[in-house]
Amino acid sequence: MLMVFPPPCGAVEFYVSNNRGTMKAVESMLMGFSLLATVACAASSANTGSSASGLSGSTASRLSTPQALLQADKDFFAATTARGIEGWMSVMAPDALRIQYRGGMTKGYDAVRKLDSPLFADPASQLVWYPTESHLFGSGDHGVTIGLSAVMQKQPDGTQVPVYRGRYITTWRLDRQANRWLVTMDTGYPDSTVVLPGR
């Protein structure tokens, strides 16, 4: 188990494989994630005024649960499956970050769209993912989902085979004006041992 402490919002527990390669990759990702979470939480602390113009108390309570966040990630996948890049971008925050494995960091809605558009350009290729965990930070306005991912390629006989398998971490911010969760950061790393349910 790895512990990440993003002050001032509290601790988040991550349960990962004991495989050394997996542990090393996750440790590297979570070190960067911890810094991002610190910034996100600080921003949340600076905007903790009245919610009269945004979510009602009951709506905020309903959305600020690990179960609701997990469902938001599932809905994100459904939107992306149905609408491709448009569905993918429909959940991205204006200040979203995309961190590429052993690559650079892309920031901002338009830049993320430009980066990720090629992922959806080939109709025979499909990005799929399956969230397995969700966690909230102390404020309830920020959270993280963790899961399995793959890129499936359609073959001439109609079957799909994975050309990429991996794990991902996505951070989220609760938009109190729009009553929904938005993606603030997405990253992942390859893991050939991953098998998605039903795939």
C-alpha cells in the first residue's frame, strides 16, 4: 500500500499490486499526482464560500461520495464510446492536464483536444477503460479514480484484440455550478498483465 498525503485535504490510500515493476511505475506517477493534488486542494480551500449560487446541500452531498465519483468515470467512458473525441472532451475541465507516460505534460482544454484527437481518428480503434477505485479528498470537491485501460483494435474478422493494456489515474473536481464532476488530470502507464472485465 502506498500513502499519498496532499495537504491540507488529508490522506488518500492506494492499494496496488506487489509486483515490483508495477509498484515502481505507480510510485513515480503518484509522486507527481501528490503535487497536483496539493495544488488542487489549495485551490479548493480558497473557494469554500457560500454554495447558494451553485449546488444545494443535498445535491452536493449526493455527488460528493466515492460511489458518485466512480459512476462519473463510468459515465465518462459511456460518453466517449458513444461520441468519440466529443464525448472525451465533454468531461474535461478548462484547465485539464494530460500527463503522458515517459512523455510531456499537456495543459488546457484546446491543447488536450489536439493531443488526444488522434486516439479517436481510427474507427477500428477503441479506447476502453474500467474504473476499479475512487477516493475523495477531505473537502469533497476533489477526488481520484483508478482503473484498468486498453486500446482495442478491430480485426478483419470482426474481433477486437488489445494493442495496448495499462492502468490509469484520473483526478476530478466537482463543478458546483454545473452539478457534475470534471476531469482535471489524466495519466496512465502500460501493464501487459491487465485484463479488463468482459474483454
